[in-house]
Amino acid sequence: MHLSPKGLRHTLATSLREEGKDERAIADVLGQKTPAMARHYSRNAALAKKNKKTLQTIRKRESALAEVVKPFAKTVKPTSHERKIE
């Protein structure tokens, strides 16, 4: 196995990206000037699986909130002084 600084940068950037770090944070850790370089080094991150898990968590939370907050059964009608006079 050949170990190089470039290989270590790719491995570190990929791991950080998969853990949810943004490109600016990765660039800072790698000592890169721009987030574009962090994007280059982390391009092999397996984000599809992470994104699927995140969406499942969001959907569960939305479902729980939808059960708690229910709309009113009655509609609110404007009072006589709120109605427009034509």
C-alpha cells in the first residue's frame, strides 16, 4: 500500500464530508485557500446514503409535528364591522 500526502488529504476530506462538515470547514482543516479545493478532495464522499438517512429523520419529525398540530374544526367568520361595505 502506497501512502502519500495527497491520498491522506483525500481520505480526510472524504471522511469529514461524510460526517456532515461543510466545504469551508474541510478547507480549513486541509489548509486549503478555497472551498473549491475541499470539494475536489471530498468528491468521493458517499453522500447519497447520508442524505437518505437525513431525509428519513426529517420526515419522521414532520410526521410527529403534524400529529400534534391539528387545524381548527370551525372556520372563523369576520364580524359585522370587519366586513366591507359596498
